[in-house]
Amino acid sequence: MDGFNPDLISVGSANNFIAGCRVQGRGEGIVVRRPSDGRVQVELDCADAGQLAEAVENAQAAYNKSGWAQTDPRGRMKVLRRWADLIDADAATLAPLEALGSTRTIGEINGWDLSYTAETVRFFAEWADKIGGEVAATTPDKLGLTIAEPYGVVAAIAPWNLPLVMSAWKIAPAIAAGNSVVLKPSEMTPFSIVRLAELAIEAGLPAGVFNIVQGDGRSVGDPLVRRAEVAKVTFTGSTRTGAAIMAACAETGPKPVTLELGGKSPQIVFADAGLDKAAALVARAITLNAGQVCVAGSRLLVQEKVADQVIDRVLAAFAAHKAGPTWRMDTTLGPIISEGQLDRMDGIVKRAIAEGAEVLAGGGRATSPQEGSYFAPTLLRNVEQKSEVVQGEIFGPVLTVQTFSDEEEAYALANDSDYGLAAGVHTGDVARALRATRSLEAGTVWVNRYGRSNDFILPTGGYKQSGIGKDLGREAYVANLKMKTALIEF
């Protein structure tokens, strides 16, 4: 697909989805701006307290009465497969909706996001008839069973940075396991997910199994996770919000949570790495989606003897980027989600410079064809390990560089963080790669690559303040089931 004219895309006037239908929200409206040019896109019609209750009650009723949870597992599988096929077939509608108000470019969405979303649904569809429980080892006069059952109503809160992909991570395993879902997307990227829900109904998902309520965290997100009917919560976003959700679930439950939270991920380049490939991966890991990715590789740790060579290559990669709106095919650096986020990022960089950081590239706004929120790929040297720019999640295309002399120092620098979401290691030594994998305090370690693949079987999730539980993999499916024990005496 070529680029598109943003003024010709309709987002619809009703963007809540309850009991299988679009519903006009009755709550306070939120102005949604296009980050690519700053224009007001629409005033989002948010759900009020009554509609939030209605969505949760519909999800509970669908769980109890629609038969979805009791459906033959292969029947659930077939519905989800049809849903995935419809996602693939609907690219002409879904892709512009996703690109219009988000930071994802039309090229990235058509090249990866849509197919990845569909494949996520297919992957979890395949688990529907694979997990059911087991027979336990007991004495011969008894039969011991463990039986897997869905929780009931799952509340899901998705972030704005990859709206369709992150929503699929939440809703696909929950629905495949037989649960009903109430999803709150980000109020900054609310539109494409409603189309996804319409496709689910077209595929045969019973009305009420998948509901969407729009609004911010205070008026919708917090009361959603506190509802008594909600049996489990899954969230991707900031560590601070994740902690608040844990507290809310403890107060009103307790109920289990899956949290994928912030990151400050290191990329370690050893002297024996293929430097061209390593530098290209380092640059891409911080410029993909303009650095607005939880696993963004925002700390470059490079061995002293090759530091200059790696830095020169990264600078060349940064210089090749072209900032522009998400609807242009030649854009390689999309916008920052909002002016507020850009100002926050700019403040962190300015404070680092005032503390003595050296700017090797960027350091401020990027020029683009539109009056939007753009930040230039930035590389900072001479940064202090305890500084805000090294320790804090910036969520933008800002990379710090530090050098090390040996493995021990590299791992010490890498692990000196409150976060532990991901890490990258670049080396030609297999033994060193294995040592690094064991030494790094991160939920995912990539060696001689950086970023997720289509290996959905590999779970993702963080250590330390980067979260609890896993998305993707068998682990994500099992996390949406509760286990019942039965003991039968003959």
C-alpha cells in the first residue's frame, strides 16, 4: 500500500464497543491530536461510569451464558483463526486507522504490525485444545485431577506505542482460553482496536466476549481494574502505573496481574563482534518507532578498543533517518506521541548536557515536512552512571554511550539499573554469549540481534521493576487459566 491522505480517513463517531456493537460514550470527551502534524483529530467519546459497569456486566454475562467458555476448544480455535484471516484481509482499513493517530508509520504497519497481530491471534488459537489439566499420581484407590478453567472476566489495558500489537498480546490468550475481556486502549490511540473488535464479531465471537471502553486511567482504567467481576488484570505501560494497578487489585481482590512495564535496556558491543552489523542493530534498537518501545536499547556499552569505530557507524545510521508523518512511505523516523512527551524528553536531554554530557548527534527537535512532534536521533557521551539520562526511561530516540574494559565491568554497568526488561549482546565468542546470557539481569537477552522475532513461543516479560508475568509463549496462555484440583475416591 502507498501512503494515504489523512484527511480522508474516518475514525467513526462511536468508539466504545459493548455487547458486540459500537456505542457512543456518555463520559467527558478527550481531545485526540495527530502526533504527525498536531491537528485535532477528534474529541474521543469516553465511557461514563454507567457504561463501564455495562461493559463489565456484559462481559460477565457473556462468560456465563454465551457458551464461549464451554465451547469445544477446537471451536474456539476456528473462530480465532477466522478472526486472524479477517485481520489480514482488512489491511486497507486497519493500516490507515493505526497510522493516523499513532507513531507507527504506514510502511511499518503494513510491513510488520498487521501480520504480527494476525499471527498472534493464530498462535494463541492453537493453544485452545492443548492445555486442559492432567492426572496426578495418587494411591490406586483414588483419581486425582487438575482441571484448567478460565478466570471469567479479564481486564486489559493496552499502551499507545503499538496499539494493535500490544492489544493482541492481551486479548488473544485471554479469549482463546475461554475468558471474556474488557479492554481499555490508550486514550491517545483509540481507533484501530474498535475495528479489530468488529472483525472478531464477524468471525463468530459471541457478543460481549470482547468489549472496549474508552477513557483515561483515572476515570476508566482505575475503576475497571477495581470491579468485583474482574478476575484478572493484564497491563502494559509505565512502572508507576503498574504499581498503582497492583495496589488496586490487592485492595479489591486480591486478583492476579500480568504487568509488562518500563525498560532501560543495555546493548553491549564487544571488540570481537561484527561491528557493521552490531552498529546497525544498535541504531535501529533506539530509532525504531522513534525510540517509543519498552525494550528500546537505550544504553550503548561498548568495549574501549572499538568505541570510536562503533560510534562512527551509529552516527552514520542516525544521519540517514528522515523524520516525517506516519502517512508517508518515505518516513523512517515517526513522531513523538505528544508535545508533552517531547517536552519531557527534551528536558531530560538538556539537563544531561548541563551536567556535562557531550552531544554527538541530535539533542533536540528534528525537522520534518509537518508541524508535529519530532525529536532527532540523539547520542550522548560522557554521562554519569547515576544520572537521570542513564537511569530513567526516556521513551524516545535518545542513546547514551559508555565504555568498558572487560566482561565484568560490562555486566556491572548493564545490571546497574532498576529495570530489567531486555538486553542485547554483540560478540563473536559463543562462550562469552552464554556467560552474558546468565550474567545479565533481564527477562530477555538477544545475542547478535536486537528485537522480537515471529517466534511467538518465546515469552516476553521483565525482571525487577520491568514487570511481573509473561506475554506471549505458553506462559501467557496458562496465565489466563486457573487450576482446579479434584480427588475422587473409588
